[in-house]
Amino acid sequence: MKEFFLIMFFAKSILLTPGGVDLTREWLQIPLDEPLEAITSGAAIYVDVTKHVYVDVSIDDLDDIFPAGTIKVRLVHDDGQETLLDNSSAYTFEEDKVYLNLDSIGGVPTHKEFTEMYIQSAKPISGVFLIWSNHRK
């Protein structure tokens, strides 16, 4: 219950790539205007893949298009350690949008600032938007 109230009153989402980015097998550094910080361990990166799928796409179809581990994110803490996030059959559907949810198996550390972010995809994907969810306001 505490996590619900933390998210409800103190969390926000941030669009990290207003112009969209192209993902490849090479690690791409995403410039951060300010460090990222998670309120709860359930923080995630959402990848907008709407233009790469049809809106009525099923979860099974998404799993075929984006198998688990296709997209990976490395968040670098202010102390130099890294947290890895990847896709694993978790999606968000919003009106006419489809997002892949990238999360961390062990959860995202809280009370840490992430000063760098890198992303790669085993499958080339062009013009995607990245959103950090569960950011401290």
C-alpha cells in the first residue's frame, strides 16, 4: 500500500527521447537532462513501439516480434555500478499506443541517482520514444 501512495503522489514519467531514437545492436548512450531516480523498485523504461505494430496486436504477437531480452538498458548509478533492465513479455496499452516495459529482475534500486543510460536492441528498431516511469518529482 505504501508503494501505491508513493507512486500516486510523488512519481512522474519523463520522456527521455523527444525526437525518437534508432536502436541497434550497438550500445547507444541516451543523454539525460538530469539524473534519474526511482521512487520504488518497480521503476521501468517504456519503449513506444506503436509504429512497429498494429494497434490491436496481441501479447502473443508482441512476444514473437520482441522476444524476451531483445532490448536492454544499462543504468549507471552515481557510484559507477550498473542496473540492467530488459523486456520480458510485459506491455502497456494506452488508447492507440503500445509500449514494451523494460524492468529489472531484482528491481531498480531506490535512493540512487542514475547519471548515465545506454540502450541496445538485438533487432533494429527505428524512431522509438523512451519514457522513464516512476521518477521522483
